[in-house]
Amino acid sequence: MEVKERILLKSHELFNRYGIRSVSMDDIAAQLAMSKKTLYQYYTDKDELVTAVFSAVMENNRIECTVNKEKAENAVHEVFMAFDMVQEMFSNMNIAVLYDMEKYHPVCFKKYLEYKNGFMYQMIRSNIERGVKEEVYRDDIDVDIMTRYRIYSIMLSFNTQVFPNNRSNVVYIEQQLLEHFLNGLATSKGHKLIQKYKSQRIKK
């Protein structure tokens, strides 16, 4: 594994475990058993490193979402595949990460907002339009409103003002929000698919 990749992986692991603010460049260098001088040869400061870490995360998510969209049997299946990805990501993610990013690393947070309001918006909108065509989602919904609603509900589980005891319940909260969203969109045909994929997840 290349040094840069090792740095990114270890930094991501530490940020997820402790939050971004709590992890210093000294901590990262020590965990990698390298000098801080070596670390700074690859990343000039923590801000650049944070941006590199989460840019890589967003790019990986972009690739996985695109692959899942092609593999999905239908729009409902695509959502369940996306939730599996989100579950894996959120189960290891410190709830302080987004707050730290917004407050201390505005360049990275701007990239996150562009990703959320650009790529995520298009993926969710495309899924809803697909579901309407497949008759698994209702055709009387406002696609733009439902898309924006879903984007903002995805990160709602990290909001400690809304969910003060969310530290260990993020994935469960996400599951509840997703099921509410899907059931509100679904036709009778869609509801049957929701039950089908829920049953498959339980069996796993």
C-alpha cells in the first residue's frame, strides 16, 4: 500500500472514531509509526488532509451508488442497496464529524455540500423518477420536494438537538426515517417490494 493511501485510511479511521477536531497530526503520525515531518511531506496541513480524506470517501460513495443503480432490480431495490452502504458508513462514523467539518474545515465542508446538493440530489431524483415509471412510487408526488426532503432527512440522525441520544442509535434512526420515506412514496406494488427486501435483509 502506498504511503499516501496508508495516511488516508488511518486518518479516516481516527476521524470516525474520535471526531476530526480531537485528532491531531501528531496522533496520525504516531499511529502510522512515522515522523510528523514525513506526514507533512504528503499533506501540508491538517485542513488539506481532512479534505483529501473526505473527498476520497465521497468519490467512493459516488462510484458505489452508480454501480448499485445499474445492478438494482427496481427503484425500491436501489434504495435498499443504498441503505446497506449508508448503514456500513454510519455505523463507524462519529456523530461529531460533520459538526467539526463545518466549523473547522470550511473548504472540505463546501465540497460536502456540493456533493450533497449535486450528486446526491441527482441520484435521489433519478430514483424517484424511475420508481414512478415502474409504478412502484405514486405519480402524484412533487419529485423536487421529495428529493430535497430525503437529502436532508439522511443526515437528521446526526442532529443532537433533534435526537439527543443518537450516539448509539444512528443506524436505527436512519432505518426508521427511510421506511417512513419509502412507505409514503410507494404504491401497493411498491409496498410489496418493500416487504420483500425487508424480509431479505432480516434473513441476512
